Amino acid sequence: MSVLLRQIARYVAQKAASDPEAKEKVVKAARDVVEEAKKIAKKDDRAYAAGRAFRQAIDKLQGNR
């Protein structure tokens, strides 16, 4: 599984390096991830908060929200 994630990360990094528009999107996404991680770290039940954030991200990607 980690090999697949590593390949995806490499692909994203290559796209961001070659395309300024893609780089802008990657930077925005990274900032959003950091912001969400800070929110999760502040919660008492971190596992619940992480699961909820993951579900919200999946819903957003699927267009349900």
C-alpha cells in the first residue's frame, strides 16, 4: 500500500513542478491538510475527529456536499 501512495505522491510532485497551475492547487491542498490536522490535534477524541474529517473529504470528492 505504501508503494502505491509513494507513486501517487511522486506523480503529484512531478505535475506540480512542471505546471504552475497544478503547483498552486497542490500548495492550497497542503495548507488545507495542515489546517485540518491542527483541528484534529486539538480534539479530545482524535480518532473520531480524524474519521469525521476523512468522511467529509470523501463526501466532498464524491460531490455529496
